[in-house]
Amino acid sequence: MAEEFDVVLPHDDQTERAVLGGIFLDPSAADVVLNILKPEDFYNQKHRIIYEAILQIIEEGKELDPLVLVNYLDLKGKLDKVGGKSYIALIGNDAAPPNIIETIAHQLKEKAIARNLILVAKNIIEKSKKSRDINQLIEEAETEIFKLNEDRTITHYYEIKDVIKETLRIINELSKKETLITGIPSGFYDIDRLTTGFHPGDLVIIAARPAMGKTSFALSILHNISVIEKRPAAFFSLEMSKEQIAMRLLSLETRIRLKDIRSGFLGEDKLAKLTEKAAEISKSPLFVDDTASISILDLRAKARKLKREKDIQLIVVDYLQLMRSHRRTENRQQEVAEISRGLKALAKELNIPVISLAQLSRQAEMRADKRPQLADLRESGCLTGDTLVIDADSGELKPIKDMVGKQFYTLSLDKDYKIKKSFVSKVFYSGKKKVFLLKTKTGREIKASANHPFLKIDGWYRLDQLKTGDKIAVPRLINTGYVNKLTDEEIILLAHLIGDGCILPKQPYHYTSSDMENIKIVSEIAKKLFGINPRTVKQKNWYHLYLPSPYKLSRHKKHPITKWFERLGINRVRSYEKEIPHAVFSTSKEKIALFLRHLWATDGSIYLNRKTKNVSIYYSTTSKKLSLQIQHLLLKLGIISFIKQNRKGKYRINYNVYIYGKENQLKFLEDIGCYGIRGKEIPYIIDILKNKKGNPNIDTVPKEIWHQKIRKLKETVDISWRTFAKELEMSYCGSSLFKNSVSRSRLIKIAQILNAFELYRLATSDILWDEIVSIQELDVKDVYDMTVEHTHNFVANDIIVHNSIEQDADLVMFIHRPEYYKKNPTPEEEGLAEIIIAKQRNGPTGVINLAFIKEITRFENLAKSTAPHIEEKLEEPHATIEDEFAENLDLLNEEDIAEL
């Protein structure tokens, strides 16, 4: 066979023109063609451009004709690319008549699929030359072929009459069944009553803590299905050998203790019974694969073969966390999620149920009630309800608990280390968990469960794997949309009243400042916005500006500032409880800068030490929430800040928002500045700063990058450490080189030396590597999490955290044995196993009790099972069900019913 082949790809220019011309001739034909062809189905690039333009014109609701098309293409600068007006006219001349346009559209579709099949084949040939993993190559080839097959599928619409007819046929068949079970029965009556059996295409998760009997339960189900019911099934065991599985099956079938079978000390009677039952089990269509650490790719290939050769009707995998993905993922959580998705895809592809066992986290054992919850199944941790997440469209900060059940866009870190807008598909309550308070050097705080992951330079780490001194990723800038249209006057007055205003119930509203410029602007805006005639009272070295209502107040007539505060959602509180309203967060960057400029004129400080030329910029407040909000607003302007606490005597704690470093200070002074007296020296301070040497240690990449990334990358290029240091324009200092963090500018140089784009991305990232200063254990709290599509992380409390990836399971069952957790279980609890159906996509949830016989590791129905209710037939009049439907709906005729 030739190593390569080159063929002319199937296509037909004239047929393509005929289809396009047919749409010109009869625009209603577009409805037929659009359901069959995509733009990429046209081989000729001119025709593809024309078809895309037709789609756009139709989408915009315009009437289609050649002139409209010509004008549209001309407007988009594409008319010359398709051959101009003359070519559009040629297409019109080649138009196919309406009665055959659907037929020739199908012909074009077939040619497009044939072309793609050739391209896929060529791609497989190229990959075959390079690939070392033949299994992965086969998986990828099958996937590509399946995609082509899916592309052939055309969605049709159906008359409700036909749908009802088919539905009645299904109902009629179901009504003739001996039981209510419509899927594969598990053999456990109450489980089957609740689930109606295991259904084709479903992924079923059976999860428990160790020693609860996951494998025993799965084997009990397989015993019922394959040994008793003789249905073909496959068991992929990643934990036990095939011999161990056989021993367990023999034990639960013969009721001989597993311990005796393992020891081999068996009497003649038991040995004879074992031999007899072994012969029966041998006849069952059960297939066992005990490949350890099998990949999802290998499992799918083996399952396809078993389905093709043995027509298996069910698969069991023991267990999920022991599997591996065939591709590299950034953490174990994503790998397990990918495996879960792969199992679900396998269930759909083979149209059979797939049961996967899963190990639960220890979280269940930390609660008073040891019963498992869905939250225990998720690989990710959880956050307390007051954690603030960002609405990327409006810029607002919202408590995660208020977003439960909602979908929105938030901010997330992408693979290029940039903070971007990402879709949140689900926000959910995760139960109660013990949480820990993590604090960072910049002053950020977050309360999370022990297993919630945070990002270090070398990947994601659970909180309980972190320690003081570790550097974790936080955003160094935040970009969002904005929706609020506060006026400049409102912004300015808000800033001054939040800073130095006294707006309290049952007290005269007033504003205090030592800066007459501040007094003047507050006075002018209060009059302009609310018609207030302010009154100024001078004290020692400051002024009180009183803001009386312009009209008489009563119970039903409030002060205009009160009404304004209520409209903005601001409480009238003392200084230590003050906060910035949501409206400010959802304004533009220009208005945020204006707000901060006037806020700094109240309790802000911009100080230059004349001797050292050092600059100090900070804002001081007794409100912790206000300090965190200011820090967040600064991030929106790309300014990094640090919150430091100090207390004098018995006074309240002061939270000081400091801005360090030449670059950050210059950005603050140039983009924000300060109103009033404090702003007068800013031009002079800017000149001083510009002539100072910057401190690169404010925003560096952790020293771990030397070992985690730089050392490995250096090994791929022919360069010594001495030469490396020389090219960095620094003296060679041996291993001490690796003891320091790396500035962004130096990392860019290293990236150039090693030709490493990964290092360049880190050097130009949107990440600030913030140091953990404390981790404190707290109490058990209500916790929440959310799922972010694609990136699987989000910004919470201005810290980058991993998200929880929802399980793909259609049915989730937990095994709980109360006796396991009690020293002296009651007689009722001994041998009792609770099967908790915690999630069922198409049915109810509930708790079912089974018996568990430890000696033979067998689950059984309880004597008081509701089996009789399940086994009984439906009530009589099966024969009249069609007549009843026809009479009520008047949709079926006698021929339809007779056909049934």
C-alpha cells in the first residue's frame, strides 16, 4: 500500500450553485436547505461565503433576493472574493427548481461527509506514523468517525398524532409486563420499585466509605443479573483480582463463609456444594477484567468489543478513583470528572447501564450524622455562604448563597493565566462542613472546607495541604462590565459621606472635614441633588457641615438623603459598620476612580518624607468590610494593595489599605489622585517617584518556579547554569540562585533565553502570588460551591479557587451501615444496610433497607420487603387503554388502533 495517497476530494460546483440559486428562486427553500447543510459543507470557498451571508440575512429577518445579497457582501467587503455581481447572477441562472432542491442538498451533504472521511483517514495515517499509544489512536479514530456519523443525522419534526401513536405502543407493551420494572432489575425489590431498574444509557454511581461493602453490593447485583437472570454483563475490577472476585461469588452463592473458602479448610459437604455451585456460576454470561489502573480509553475499547461479541447489557466498574485518564489534566479532580464523563459517554454509546463504584471522602465521618451526602461525592471542597463572587456582567459582588440555582458569568483564570469572563452553570448548597479561615499577606480572607483546592505555582492543592508561607494565586487586576449610571455628583457625595459623614437615625445629618474644599463641594452637591441648604459650623481646626432636610419631616416623609441611602441599599450606621453600596461596583472605571479620589480626601493619606523621599499612600478605616471593598475597587483599576491592622490602646482596630511599590503608587497618583488639600502635592510626588528605583519584590513569581519549571526547561536546551547567569546579566552564584523569587521582568528574560512560552505567560499573567499568613480552624458551617464551565475555577473574595465539577451520574446510591460507627449497635442495626438513593434524574429519592451478611459478604432483601407490591400486575383493562386515549384525544382512527 502506498505510504501516502492524494485524491481529488469529492465535490460538485454546479450542484452547489444550483442549491444557492434555488434559494434565490424560492426563499422558502432555505428552510429545507438550512436543516441539511452547514457552511462548511460547501467545497467552493465562494459558495461557502455566499451561504454564510444568506444565513446572516435570514437571521436578521431581511427578505432575501440577489440584490440584497450583493449589497450585504459589498458592505462586508466580500463581494470581490465571490467574483462580484456577475457571479451572483450566474448562480441565479443555475437555480434548481423547488421540487428537487431537497434531493440535491442531500447529495451535497453526502459529498461533504465523503470529503471529511478522506481527511479523517489522512489524519489517522499521519498520527499513525508518530503515535506510540495505539489504543489512544484507535479511540481518537473512532471518535472522529462517530462525529461524522452524527453529522449525517438530520432532525425531523413530528406531528403530535404520530408521537402519541408511538407513545401508546410503548405504553401498551409496558402494560403487558409482569412487573413494573422497565429496566434491568437489580434483584433488590425495593430498589427496583424506586428506580424501575437500571436503564440503557444511564450512569449509576454506588458510593460509600471503605468497609461499607461497595464491591459486595456490586457483586450481589451482578449475581442477580448474570448468574440468576443469565443476562450478559461485564465487571471491570481495578482493586480485586479475578480469583478474589470468583471466591466472593462462590461465597454468596453457596452461603459458605468467605473466610473458610480463602483458608481452604472445607469439609466434604461444603466442598461438594462449592463444586456444584461453581459449575452453575461457570455457565453465567459474566465477563471479568482485572486490569489494574485501567484508563478510560482502554475500558471503552474493551467494552465496545464485549458489546459487539457478547452483547453485554450492563457494565460494573470497581472503582472510579482507581481509574486514570489517558490525557494529562491539571489536577486529580478534573481527571476524575473526565473519567466520569467518559463512563457516561460509554453508557450512551453502547445504550446500556454503566455502574461505577466510588470511594467517598472522609467528610462524612466528621459529622455527627455519618450518612453520606451528595457533597461527599464531589472531589472539590466548599465555601461559606458569605463568600463573595463576582458578576462579570455588572461588576457586583454577591454572596455565593444568594446565587444558588442561578446561572451567570463570573471571573475565572484561563490556561494562559489571564482573568477572563466564564460561565457559571450551577451554584448549589453542599451541606454542612467544618471550615477553616485562610488569611493572606495582602489582607484577603476566605472560609473554606479542608478539601477545597487553591492554586500554587505547581498546581492545585487542597486547603489541608497548604501551610503558612505558601504562595497562592490571587488576581492582580479585575475587569468586569458595568450597568449602573450613577451621576458624578452622586459618586462624589457618596465618597465624602461614607468617609467623613455622620448619617445616623435620630441624629442631625452632618459632614466633618478640616479641608474647606471638601466642605464646599459637599455643600454644593447636597444643594444641587436634594435642594438642601447646608449650614457650616467651625470648630477648632475643622468644620461641621450640617445637612438639614429642605422640607418638614414626618413619619411618612423622609429626609432626601435617607431616601437616597435606602434606594442604594445603604444602612445608616456608625463608622466601623460603613460599606460601599453595590451601585459603585457596577459603575465604569472612570467613576470608580472618581469615587476613590474623593474618598481619599476624607480618611486617606498621601505622605512624602522629605529626607528619605519615601512615599506613603494608605486609607484608614475602622470598618473591615470597607477596607476589603476599597481593596477590590483598586483591583478594578489594576492597583495592588495590602490591608494592615493596628490598634491603639482600647480603641477599635484600624484597617489601613496600603499601596506599596513605585508602579502601584504611580498608577494610583496618575489614575486616581486625591481631591482637596491632600492632592496639591501629587505632581511633585509623581516627579519624585519617577526618578526612584522601583522595588520588584511587591509582585514576584514564587521561588519554586526554579525547580518546578525553569530547571526542567533548561535541561531541554544546551546551556550551563554559568552561561545562563551570564545571559541574565548577573553573577553566577551556584545553588543560591534558586533561593529567591523571580521578578516579572527577569522571568521574561529567562523565557527568551530558554525560548519558553510557558514562562512568558507566567511573567505576563494576571496572577499575584499572595503569601498565606494563617490558617485557622473554625466550626461546622453551611457551605456552597459552583460549577464553572471549561476553566473550572473562579474568583471568590478576590482569591482564585477551584470549583466543584458536578457528577454525570443519572442515579447515585450510597451505602451506609449504622452498626459500623457504633460500639454497641442495637439488634435492629446489626446486619442492616441503608441504601440511600440520593440522586435520580428521572425518579424519586429515598432510603431502602437491606440485610448485609458479613460472613458471606452478601446483600439480601429484608423479610418485610415490599416485593409483592412490585411483582403484582397493573390493574385489568389493558385492552381498552388505546380506546381511552383515542376517545379523549380524538387523534387516532380505527386503523391506528388496529395497528397497535
